[in-house]
Amino acid sequence: MGVDRAYVSGLETGRRNPTVLTLWHASLALGVELPKLLSKDVGS
């Protein structure tokens, strides 16, 4: 994603808020479309 491990840890624990660019990079790294990444429907 182009960020350090501490930043990702902060995102995971809710201590940091991601930028739109970081969300885009995360979706690319995970192979998930951005709208799906942001969806509350985690079951599908």
C-alpha cells in the first residue's frame, strides 16, 4: 500500500482515519473493488 506498518496498525485499531488515496491503495492490494471495501455488507 505504500505506508508503514504502524500506519496500517493505526487503521486497524481505529486510531487513524484513512485518506481516500489510502483506501484506493488498500483496495488494490486486497484485490477488492473500492465500493465493496467500503460496504457494510461483509457477508457477500
